[in-house]
Amino acid sequence: MQPDGFTYLARTLIGQQLSVKAAGTIFQRIERLCGGITPDSFLSVAEESLRSAGSGASKGLGICLRPCCLGGG
């Protein structure tokens, strides 16, 4: 299945400079936190929760994606 643009961007940012397995694990944790990766679900999760899921290792995932969710990216 082809991911939508937002999901593709999230997966790409998570995967930067990580092993495939680590990136997959972090993406699954974030997907569980959000209940699926959409701009609205992503915005509903606290930045600290995203970091605790491992997004701190993926170059500021929240900083990169939150403006996109708000239409500013």
C-alpha cells in the first residue's frame, strides 16, 4: 500500500541515520501513540511523548512535522 504524503514524510524523517530495524520500531511506537499517522493525530500527541517513543533520535521529528500539520510547511 502506498502511504500518503504525510506518512511518507514521517517515515523518512524517522529513518534518517537509523538502522532499518530501529526506524521501524520508532515508527510503530509513534503510530500507536497517534492511533495512526495523520496531521491531526500527530498534533494531538505531546512532544514529550514523541521523544519518549524515540523521535529524539530522528532529527527533531516534531519540529519538522508540526508546521506541516498546521499548513505552514
